Amino acid sequence: MLRKAFLTAVLTAAIVPLSVFAQSTPTVADAEKFVKDAETKLDDLGVKAQRAEWVAENFITDDTQEIAAEANEIANAEATNFAKQTIQFEKLQLPPELARKMLLLKLAAIAPSNPKDLSELTRVQASMAADYGKGKYCPTTGKHAGECLDITKIEHIMETSTDPDELKDLWIGWHKVGAPMRQRYARFVELSNNGAREMGWADTGAYWRAGYDMPPDQFSAELERLWQQMRPLYVSLHTYVRNQLVKKYGEQAVKDGMIRADLLGNPWAQEWGNIYPLVAPPTKHPQLDVTQILQDRKVDELGIVHYGENFFKSLGFPALPQTFWERSLFLKPKDRDVICHASAWDIDNKDDLRIKTCLQVRADDFVTVHHELGHNFYQRAYKAQSPLFENGANDGFHEAIGDTIALSITPEYLKQVGLIDTVPQQDDVALLLRQALDKVAFLPFGLLIDQWRWKVFNGQIKPEDYEKSWVQMREHYQGVYPPTDRTEADFDPGAKFHVPANVPYTRYFLARVLQFQFYRAMCKEAGFTGPLHQCSFYNNKKAGAKLDAMLEMGASKPWPEELKVLTGEDKMDAGAMLDYFAPLKKWLDEQNKGQQAGWTEQK
């Protein structure tokens, strides 16, 4: 996950009085000076806010929360002030670059104008994020009785456990972390919406959607178009997985064609790769076990990071700065609570790049490192841009870069870097199924979190229906159901980091689409002509140069223009993803013959 200064985050801010240019109609020269002053001020305050936030997430105390809240409050007060002032220049014909900067300034921040409301809002948000980071579940029965498990430990247990009672207990236990946030979240929504409306947006959700170089309603339609492209593949995968889990767990695994959420390999059922052993097809050529390979080669957590860096270096990117190795957090500390959710940071908007994660030697973290480093190399690629352009073309681009690289983690790549001695025979269906359990299974989850929040922000979902609507939307999009009855005393959205931390989530859905578009384009640039899923562009400088040409543009152009630089296409399209998984889709449909596809939602 990208962590960046407030210019690219959706946080909150106070309003200070607007300036007036010479009590007369402003000129283009006035606009240029205004933007230059705004960039200088916001860049400085953003760096200070980043430093405070880094400390707050690495040393969770009441004091660090307060320091981070104050830094964000000051920084975002200025951001909102500048956003308000852009109104003065709306009637001017500005040069394209200046007009784009003015738009980005308008999108920089939202907040209620009442300073008391601002103060409350920043502290509510900081407290929810801290509650998540400190969250633990202490089982009273079973093999972990007497232990207090944080989310990292819970994830690790749920990766491998096939005890349905244990999985149910852990799912229920972790989701308790959200319940105390419920009233604070409702207040947060109210205050955030006040700020959005003062800036001219219908609500906070409309403000979020406005950052995609198209009207909010058009963007919503684009999301639906992309989802409908991919939904048949997801339904085929869901049907197959459901039938295999029934063989393992019996009818307790399903209800009305839906899958019990705690049986899918992690606390949120967002990716299903951990249950691959339960659903793997019969094959003479079993999948490579990357976790076992790493352990057998005695690769430690830091070694995993070096493999990620070396991939980017093989494409022609320079090595990470020494400060990256000195200042990043790679392992969960034994002496304190930290927010372990993996994130990438660009503290000074130049070279102070870091990641913060609690790594384990496992395949998932091998991929996670490539993902997070994708943020870091993107951040450095656009560091020569002016501050307002120091960001991705859109937030989906930022999330897609590292995953594009991770798609190249093929058996051929593992041999090239010395992790295996020979490339074994592979069963393409098995390989693609393993990928689909993460890449395809994630799609509806990646979509529904913001679909739920947008309806919360616009009032379609009332606070008294938070939990009911959450369960219904998970049924609608994912076809999963909770392992126990839920009531409005629960607040399951709070058990997913991005909700209490107020991080927009549609970026991850877009990244699933974009990474395959980027990957196909880079494979083509590298001269690869075989089945798409077999391509690795490791060590191909030509493909790396094509990628860098897009990355270095930052946010200086609308995303369709930047997409075209790498792919030759100016529209997001799931075609590359469907091409990648085409052999699997054919196989799944053969396996599912005679079985009911899809599920029945509860009313």
C-alpha cells in the first residue's frame, strides 16, 4: 500500500481565510505565483506530516497519535485553504500544465471549516487507525488458548488451518476489533461530508471519484463496465472452489451457493491462494512451493527484499539508497505494537524511500515486497516532477506497478535468480489456478469496499444499517457469508485496515486490471511471443525503459495519456487479464458442467 504525503491522501483539513489578489480580477501570472507558493508550502508541510505519521505507525502511543494528528491537521489546513482559493482562477484560460496543477490543488484536501470539527475529525481518524494497529484476539479455548494474537499471527494461522471450528473462532475474534469504532466512524462520515460539501462536492465519495480525470458518475460506470468484463471468470472460479470446499468440509461450507467466508484462507476472504492445496487439480506436475524454496535456500526476510530490488535493477533502475536499508521496518518488533499492514513511504518526496512491513519468509511476502518496491521505484522515477505532479497517473497505477513485476515471478525467473536449479515441467492449469485464487478472487472484494463506503457517504446506507448492508454487499459481489449471525452491534468494515485508516480502496481493483495491461505491454516490448502467463521480462532493459518512460511522468498528464505511453491504449480494459487466464476459464467451465453457477443472495 502506498503511503504518501497529504497531497495524495484523502484526509481532512481546516479552512483559513482566502487571499485576494490585489482586490482585482486575477491574472495568469497571479495563478502561476499562487500555484508555486502552494507547492512550496504544501511540500514542506507534507514532509513533516509524513515523518510524524511514520513515527505514529511504528510507535503506537497516545502521544505519537496526538503528534501525527496535529501535523496532519496543520498540513491539511493549508491544503484545504489552497483548494478553496482555486475558485478565484476558475474563469481564467490557463496553460494546460498550470490548469492541471490547479485541478490537483482543488482535489488536495477536504474538511469542515469549523476548527473544532477539524480537530475532532483528525483525532477520530487517528484513534481508529491506532485501535486497528493495537487490535488483538485472545482465544480462551483451542491450541492458542491463553495467547493474545495480533492480525499478523491470525493471518498466519488462517493460512494453513483446516479446522473449521478454529477458523470460525479466529474470524469472529478478529472482527470484534471493529465494533468499538462504529459510532466514531459514523461521526467521521458526518464531519468528512461537511468538508466535502463546503468544497462543492456532493459528498466524500464523489470527491474521491473526481480524482480520475473524468466526472464521478462516468468513473462509476467505468468500474461497472470493468467488473462485468471479469465477472464471468470470477463466477467460474467461485463455483469450482465452492464445490471443492464442500468435498473438504461438507455442507457447512456453503449456504445458498455462497461460501463461508472464514474457510477461504485469510480473515477477509479477499484472496484465496492459501487454500490452493484444498482445491488443486490432479496433476503429475505439482506447483512449485515458493515458501519451501525460500526456506530451503535459507533466504531470510532481508534477502526477500534484495530479490525485489534486484528485479528492478535488472530492468535498468538504479539501486535503492542506503537510507532505505537503514530506515525501513522489515520485521515486527518484539517490544511494541506497530501497524503491520505493508506500506511504502516517500518521506521527503525525493530519496528517503522506505517500506514498513512485518515480513515472514513465505511466498505471499515475496510477492508483497515486489508490490511495495513498485511504489518506491515509481516514487523515485517522478522525483524530478514539481510537487503537485509527484504522484501516480492515478492511484490504481501506483498499486499496479509492483504487481506487474510480480507477474514475472515465473519458474524461469526463479531459475535465473538461482532459487531453483532447473525449470520443472509445469501444469499450466495448476499454475493459473494458483494465480487466479489471488488475482481473480480479489476482484469483487476490491470493488465492494468503496461501493459500501460511497453509499455510506451519500446517505443510501444509514448508520443503523452499517452491518446489514456490509453483509449484503459481500453476498452480492463475492458470494460469501459470515460464519456466524451478525447484528448492528458489530462493525465488520472496521476489521479491514483501509476503513478505519480512511484509505480509498478502488485503487486495488483498478490495479488488478492495469497490472495485466502493463504486463502484456512489457512482454511485447521484450519480444515475448508465447502464452502470456509464461512471460518474464526479468533482465530486459528495453521493457524497463518503456516502463520508466511512463513512471517518470508522475501525475503530469491525464492517466489515459500516460497509459498510452506504455501500452498504446488509452482505456483501462480487462482484456489482458482475460487473455492471461483464458486456458483456466476453459478448464473451469469443463469442471463445473452440471453444477449450479453463482449463488442466491439473502434478502
